[in-house]
Amino acid sequence: MASLKVYCDKQNPQLWKIQIAAKYNGVNLEVPEFNVETDTKNAEFQKKNLSGKVPFLETEEGGIFGGNAIARYVARLGKNRLYGSSAFDAASIEQWIDYAVNEIDLPAAVWVYPIQGIIQNNANATQKAKGDIRKAMENLNKHLNSRTFLVGNRISLADIVVATSLYRLYELVLDSAFRKQFVNTNRWYTTIVNQPEVKAVVGEVVLCEKMQVAKETKPAEPKEEKPKKEEPKKEKKETKKEKEPEEEEEESYEDKKPKGPNPLDLLPPSKMIMDEWKRTYSNNDTRSVAIPWLWENFDKEGYSFYFGDYKYNNELEKIFMTSNLLGGFNQRLDKLRKYGFGSMIILGQEPKLEIQVCFLFRGQEIPAEMKECDDSEHYTWSKANTDDAATRERINQFLAWDMPNFNQGKIFK
């Protein structure tokens, strides 16, 4: 067989799965030096590869683009049974390749890319991605409870693809605290990455010791506008028409509310600082770091938790409309930011959706800053008993986004 040539950045796990499959099958694979930024714009390369995507495989029959498509092609060549020994095995392997694409690759990118500086960090998206990865790891852990490999009794393309999808996660963010509950997944992963064919491509794999976080980017300071020169006002000519009496302007909430310090600012000092909690939550894993920090520092005299159930859940059928509803509520709570933190979640699937919220407030009552927001009237509020273990766990689920039937959520901070 003539050698195959694949174009890609050599540090890309999408390339590694192809190289590993080639190692197992004894396929001669050539990987020339390739700069993704410049070489993909080369006219000769674009003529070969109309998609412009990498990895790209060049064969005598034509080109193939996409890491999984090329890995499938290479896995069907040569001596090794990377596609199993039956039609059922082959379908099961395809199932796990799809699982990697749909359940691991996307949330992994959302979580890891900001750390690598590839995309800008979005705290809400990162939190959602952490929950999605935790769920994916749980499913793998259950499946591997009585299995050494994902399909059958030997390594298949399923193991290669899923393990390479998890590589950056295990390298950068899945520290010992996060991964300790996934014993079976960890055992399987270390088995795969320590195979000679895998190590020949990836090298020695070192598991993450401390979860890395994306650096916070400061918003650009607004440019100062030069003061405009005031033009002399032109005198209006009087008309014979009599002036209509001016309408009295209705007083706003800001005009009506008593002036002076906010009552919440007059509360006794607390050992728990709201801003410190928000930073801890944003920059660390929720279950292993943020939640333990919360309960170690929680001051039940100075703070309170409230649950809110949306009164009109029976009307929620479309996810985009429900998400927009929560987004609007979140945006209208600007005045609460100093005194509150909240997790706003959507449960269920279309057409049966449900909104629930959980808020941490300074003080023992729902603050005026929440009550003045019209959206708050659409919720039935109940104060949480933080001395009750079951109630604390419900709060933990709101924070970690790992409760049953979770769909998506937004964080107010």
C-alpha cells in the first residue's frame, strides 16, 4: 500500500486519533510540516481540499477531510480489527464516536478553549460545559463498570476516539477532586493512553493536578468624548396659538424611594463576602471547590437562600422562548448585583418545560432590589432552611447544574 499523507497541526488530538489507528493497523502515514494559519490559504492546498478543513488526508483516490472520517478510513485498512468482529460491534463503535462528537467535544471546547486563549471566556457557558462534561463522564463510568474497553474485549476505534476527545480535559481541568468520582472512567483512560501504540503518538500522559482557569479579560475603557461646543440657541418665534398646560411627570421609583444608605449596607459585617463568593464560583470547579467554600464561609445570620418557582410553567413549550424569558429577568436585575447571586434553570424538554430559580441574598428577606423587578412577581418564593441537609443538597444542585432533568441555565452575579 502506498503511504498516505495527512495535513494538520501535529499537536492536534484530531490528528492523533488518525496516527494511533495507523499504528495499530501498520499503515504508513506521512505527516509533513503544516502551518494551519498560512498553509490552508495556499492555492495548491485549496485546490486539493475544497472544504479548507484539517485534518485532511491525501490518497491516490482523492482527499478526505475531518478527523473522525479519516480515522474511520484508516481503521478499516491493514491487519487490526479496530472496527470489531461483527456488524453489532461496528455499530457500537460508531455509537461511541458520535457520543464523543456530541457529548464531549463541544463542551470540552467551551471549557478548555478560553484557557488556551482560543476564544473569549464566558462564565455561564463554561459552567454549563462543566455540567455537560460531568454528565458525559458519569455515563462513561456506568458503562465501564464491568468492561475493560468500550466495545468488546480489545481496543477499538471507539476507545481511541473517545480517549483523544478527553485528552485536553484530563491534561488541563480534570483534577483529582473532579475525577475522583469517576473511578472506572479514569482506569479505562489510563489503560488506553499507556498502550505502546498510543504512547508512540501522544507521549507520556500526565493527569491534571490543579484545575486551570481562563484569565479574566478587562473590558476596554470607553474613550473620552470631546465636549461639544454649545451653539447659541435660536429664539423661538412666538405664535398666536396659546400654550397648552404642561403635563406633570409621574414620579419614578427612584424619586419616591427614601434617600440615604441602603439598609443592607447597615447590616453587621459578615465573614462571608459576596464578591469573594462570586470569584470562587466563577474560577473553580463547582462541586469540588466552590460548594465546599460556600458552606465553610456561609453566614446564616447575614445571608439567606430563597427558591423561586415560576407561576406559569404550564405555558412553557419552546426552549428558545423560555431561555429568552430568563435572559430578560437576568438583565433587569442590575440593581441587585451588589446584594445577590442566583442560579436560574430550565428543566425538562419541549413541549414540557419548567423554570426554577435559587437566589442568595444579603440579609434575611427578599431585597427591595429584587421586589422592584416586575419579573419577581411571576414567582412563588420560599425561604430555604440551610440547616436541613436535603435543602443544602438542592442548593448544591442549582449551583452545579446537575439535578435530574436539567436542560440549561443562567447565572446571575
